[in-house]
Amino acid sequence: MKITKTARLKITSHTNIFKDTLDIYNKALSFFIDVCFNEYHNLLDKSSKDKMNYIESITHLTAKNPNIKYDFSKDFYKYPSYLRRATIMEAIGICDSHFSRLELYNIEKNKALSTNKKFHKKAPSLNFAPKSFPVFYKENMWNKINDGVGKIKIFKNNDWVWQEIKYFAKDLLSAKIYRFSTYKELNPSLIFKGKKYFLHIPYQKEVKLNESSLNQRIVISVDLGLNNSAVCSCLNHNGTVLDRLFINQSKEKDLFKKAINKLSKAKRLSGISNLKLNYWRKINNLQNYIIQNTVDNIVAFALKNNATHIVFEYLGKMRLPKNFYGAKRLRAKLKYWAKSKIQDKTILKARSFGIRFSRILANGTSMYAFDGSGKLQRNSKKDISIFVNKKKYHSDLNASYNIGARYFLREILKPLPEKVRFDYEAKVPHLQDRTSHTLSSLIKLHEVISNAKTTLVSPIQDKETLYITA
């Protein structure tokens, strides 16, 4: 698979010199959107390249093509050819998106009217004057001199000229090491954000995801929590715990809590909630640091142990707790719990190293003891679990063991024939209920497999099938 990262580099040498370039690009884009909208019936059965060639043939005046329907060069003299084609392709994409949304709208409308239901949705409309940013193709619109210096072709004084620019290249480094040494540099875009202009340069590389067999996999099971940001365990296929890691940003969380309290106090005193920008800026910066630091530690832990997979719980939309002591405080914690962002960022970073990603059923991972002794109880802080046999253990660490075990149980049992799976479930009763799968269930299943007489391969090998002799 292809991995793409974008470096956002601030242009430091100029500010307002690029305004005319963006204006003329957006005017050209509006022109081609209008053309594509009017000629869309002629584009229906064509490929992307044929669509671009057709639009260019009816808009671009040349000696071999003197009869055109729409004269583009009349208002856009000396518009660069590569930029023109990029503008056409973006206009075609905008029109394709509009008509596909319109088709879905009509299907939904007809379905509602056929069943005598009320339909109040508005039809999608096409924006003929969008605000977009141009792509500068190498050698034709963009020449890189070195890191931090380059030349781009811009619209200046009613002409397209080359302009040397300087940009902030420090973002290309990470701990004084070049971040994209194994990546291929693609064509940059000129972006206007706030009061500054940026070069967004994409970098791409081909990554082969890990394809090891089940008995060679090493899994990092991650339990995201409210007390600790994450607790990670490293497990192999037979349930052996190889390593553990606790991730928590106690200092940043303390500052985060203080910033939220200051915001709440300012709201009570002033009655204004949307204008406390300084408070929100600090809250967002601290939250982003906690998210990124958690992701970095998880991936670094996976690389340290040569892991092949990272496994999370499937945490969808959670119901907010009500009507018990401490519910209000718990709702406040859940409000700022960035569980989805941590998982999404971990997926992106892990895949750049060829590490796969998986999710398992979350129900019951923290409810049952990993040693198979049954349901557990927690202390008032919810960080320590008390097993039935009075053993005390860290709650999140116990959950991380069960998460890793559930992944391997699913990978072993799912491809098996139904008869073989029922035979295993009879010998290991906990396998029948997925919500009660624990680390002990995986260990007992391996004991059953090792004791069974087999004629072919074990279920944890490549074919992942098992046949029991009569």
C-alpha cells in the first residue's frame, strides 16, 4: 500500500505576492466548472483522461483547433498548460461529485415518496465559485533549489513569471534527522491559511504490510483509559506476555484540568462561552500533545518488540452515565477523552512501518479476570481490580491481557469448520460467550489443541484449519 505524508512549510520570504495567483486560479476553476456542468452529458461514458481531453478540445484555442465552443484564453492569457489541465481535472471532480450526490438524493426521494413518507431534504447544489488552491507541477511550475529555497511560477504584473521563495524547512526534520529520506517527493500546493502562505509538499512511499502466519505474530494490545492514557501488553500466539508499558502524561493532564477549571470559572463570571480563545487554545494544545505522545509511545513500543499487529477495543459512541454518585465528574472526563483520535493516528503511523491494525469486542474486557477466576471488583478509584481469589491486579493491565487474547481467539476460531469449533467450545466452555473471553481461555484452548490428535496442520499455521481424527 502507499503511504502519503504532507509537510506543511510556511513561506517566509513573501506574503501578499501570491494573492493574484490564487484569484486567477479560482476564476479559471469557476470557468471550467461552468463548462463541465453544461457539457456533462458528453462526459458520462468517458474515462478521466478522455474527459480532460474533451474539455480541453472545446476550450483551448490552437492553430489545429481554431473552432472552439468556449474561449478560455480570452480571459486567461498565457495560463500555464500544466496548471490548466490540473484546473480542468479539479473541475471535473467537483461536477462528478455533484451529480453523484444528486443521483443519491433522487433515489432517496423516490424511495420516500413511494412509501408515502414526508421528504424534507434539500437537493444538493453545485458551488460554481469554490475557493481552492493550485498544484505546482515540478519543472513546469515548481523547481526546488534546496531545502528551504525554491522557485515557483506565479501570476505577477499581469504575467506568469518565476519567483524565488524561501520557506521554513525545519518541519522536514525530526530530532535533526530528515523525516522523508525513504519517501518520494510529489508536487506541492500553495495554501493560504490565516494571514500566511504555506507550501504543502506531499511525500509518498510504498509499504508492504506484515503478512506473517498466526504462530509468528506478536501483538500489542492497547487498553485506552481515563486514569492512564494507555496500557500496552505484548503477547504472542500462545498467550505469553512478553512486555508491558504504562503510558500517562500526569503533568500535562494536571495542566489540562486546571485550564478547564479556569475556563469554567471565566464562563460563570462573564456568561460568555464562545470568546475565551486563550483558554481554548491552551486546552486544545495540551490535548493534542497528550494524543500525539500516546501514539508515539504505542508505536515505539510496537517497534521495540517487533510487533506485527496493534489491537484496540472497538469503542463506538458511548452512553453518558447518569443517576449515580460521581456521574457528573465521569461525564466531564468522557467529554475530553480523545479515544477515536488516538486510534486513528495510531493506524496512520503504524502502517508507515508495515504494522497492521485490528479491533476487538470491548464488552467484558475489564469485567473478567485474565486468570479465568470470573468477574472482578474494583476499588473506588477504578485502577485496582480484586479477583474472586482476593488477588489484586492493575485494572487496565488486566484488560490489555484480555484484549490480546481475544484477538488470537478470533483468528484461531473464525476460520475453523463449525464441527471442530463446537468441539473446542465443549472442552473450553468460556469460548461459547465472546464477552467472557480472557487470557486463560486462550491458554486452555492451546492446551486442548496440543492434546488433540491431528492428521494435518495446526489451526495456528498458515491454513488455520484443524481436522480431528475419529
